[in-house]
Amino acid sequence: MPTFPREFQTVIVPYAHLFCRRVFAHVQLLLLGAILAPGKRTITSVLRIVGLGQQPAWHKYHRVLSRGKWSARAASRLLLGQLVAAFLPTGPLVFGLDETLERRWGPRIAARGIYRDAVRSSDSHLVKCSGLRWLSVCLLTPLPWAARVWALPVLTVPAPSAGWARAQGRRHKKVTDWARQAVLQLARWLPGRQLTYLGDSGYAVLTLLAATRAHATWLTRLRLDAALYETAPARVAGQRGRTRVKGARLPSLAQVAAAASTAWQALTLPVDARGQARTVELATGTALWYSAGTLVPIRWVLVRPAGEADGPFSALLSTDLTLEAAAIVTTYAQRWALEVTFAQVRAHLGVETQRQWSALAIARTTPVLLGLFSLVTLLANRLHARGLLRAQACAWYQKQAPTFSDALATVRRYLWAETLFDNSPKDTVLLKIPRHQLHIWQEALAWAA
């Protein structure tokens, strides 16, 4: 068994009470191997990278995921507490919600469904794919050593299809139902904190906004043909009938965008990940969004490229009417960090390469790998405090700030340098390797995807 380094133990030890002592030793080894292993994140590849390729009792490591009695939700709560304490101990918190598709095939994967592949589809071309759909809640936070906001996964839940629910004899829960439960769960975990959630147009659902707006603020996209109304007039003395809940119907946002009388204001968005700044024009107002008996007060914001009076137009909403239009747009622009995180966990942490068949192992592995993204970030932040974090540099490319690949490479170099494996037999022959050659091998393995 290896000797785990101090920084690794500091981050992992808070999870010890979720497992029995023997299982937690296996958990630490699996997490260590999942960080170090390139390519597939199967149990066997993890065991090989930590020197246990000849382990006769390899099946006990599979049982950590398929049979172990531990709570992934409790682990999510601990992870959230670590991230908040490290990066945002005070002030408001911003979260992003989005679905990601794990492409999987095979008849033994019970929750598998056919979904639209958002990454490969376009407006003119629809691609469907077999796989598992996950709803992930990510903490959006700036890092002291990064040039942009990062999306750190804290809670990931499966959102299976209606066909799977029928086959299991269960009531189907929509993605918005899972989102409502996630928002209410985080509100219980973070009492007294101001919470804001960013979502795409799929979360602009009146029932979801109405059920959660007492606990959090929502920023989402809004349909240009949404039914908006004025505030209901005050009830007068002697008035008969029910009290009105809404006033007169307002023009649609598409009509507002096309009207010559609409007042627009310019806004320069912050520099994005490509080092580009963009100027847009905004128009805003407040209204009541009403449909089928559900009513939510919102502030709407129309957005168009600067200098393009004919559009294209997009619309955003905020359930906090006091937010200014510029704050709504700049905050919502952080949502792109979720797409970056989803791409990086596939490229660097092996999401979609796992091969479990057990339903419980399938339900645990992908959330663990997404959570590993946040754990690596926590480790890299601790190594940054020690002056060990650096961006990859060469003669033809100089990074301005570390990215996740640099953070992962730094963590790997630290673990290789500090972790001692005692699996070698006593008669092992030691070979001397030139330091320069060892450095080349370490660099190649540290950035291996």
C-alpha cells in the first residue's frame, strides 16, 4: 500500500467518516489512481497505475462502488463545504445547472436512453445518442491563480428518461423536477447564504421558478414570445369578484426589440477565455410572467450585438427585480464555464470510459469523476500556496494562467514525488535513470489525457 502525501490526506480525510476503516483505505487508493491514470478510468487501470496489477483480491475494489454502503449525497455536502471554505467563505454564491450526456451502450445499463446530443447537434442537424443523462450543479467561482471563472461540480444526479420510469413502474421526473430538488437541497446545506442559479432556456419554467424563488435567485434565458403582464391594479372599495392577480397584457419581447421607441444601453462584456472583449446593447424592464395559473415577477433583459439594430436578439430573465441589466448579463455569461468543465472531465478524467454494469456502480462513478474535478482543483489550490503550481510553457507557446490540465499535471507531479509504493519484492534490481530523462518522462505522463 502507498504512503499518501500530506496535502492529499488533508483534502480526503474529511470523507473518512462516510466509510468503514477498511473501505476508506480502498477509497483513497482509488482516488489516487484515478488522478494518476491516463486514458480509461476503469478499476483495472487504476490498480495498474498504483502498482497493484497483480493484486489477487482485485474484486474488493469493484465492491466499493457496486456494494459499498456510503452516501454520495453526504459526500457532495462535504465537497461543497470544502469549496465554499476555500474560495468563497463569505458573500453570495453563484451556481450553474446543466445536463450532460454520458454516451454509453449495452443492454445491461438499465437507465440508458436515447437523447439529443447537444454537443454534436446544431440548428440544422439533429444528432441523437444512446447514453445516461446527468444533471450537475456546479459552483461558479474565480480562482486566485486562474484567468477565468471555473465551474466546480458539487452535486450530480441522474435524470433518466420517461421510458426507463415506465419500465421501472415509477413516476417520471422531468429535469426541472430534479433541478427543484437540487436547489432546495443546497438551500438546506447553505442556510443564510444568498444563492443564485444560472440555467439555459430549459430551466425557464414557471413551476420551477415559482417553487424555488423564495430560496434562490434564477437567471435564465427567456422566450421572446413569453406572456408578460403588468402588475395587477389595486382593489377598489366595493369591487365585486376575485382580486386580480395580473394587469393588462404587455407587448411581447419580440415586439419590444423591434420597436423604435425602445431605449438601449451599451455594455462591454469582460474579456472571455479567448482574450476577446465584446460589446452588446441592452434593454430592460419588469413584468409578471403568467401561464396556467402560475405567476412569477421577473426583470427581463433584451440583448443584441452593438450596432446591429436588426438583431439577432436574445432575452434573459431574473427573478430578482432589483438586479441591474448589466449585472444580469455579466453574471449569466459565467454559465459557459459549465461547458468547459464537461469537456475537461471527458478529456482529462475519463468520463465515458468507465465500464461498470452494476446499477449502483453506474449511479456513483460519473458523479465521483465529476467531483474529482473539484478535488483536483482543491489540491492544486493548496499546491499554489506552496508555489508549486505553474502553467505549461514551451518556446512556441506561453500560457498566461494555469488551466485544468496544468492543475492536474501539478497534482500528479506532487503525488508521484511524495507517494511511496512498497509493492516491489525485496530482490528488486535498481536502475539509475538520468535526471533529464526522468524529467521528460514525468512531463509526458503529467499532461497525458
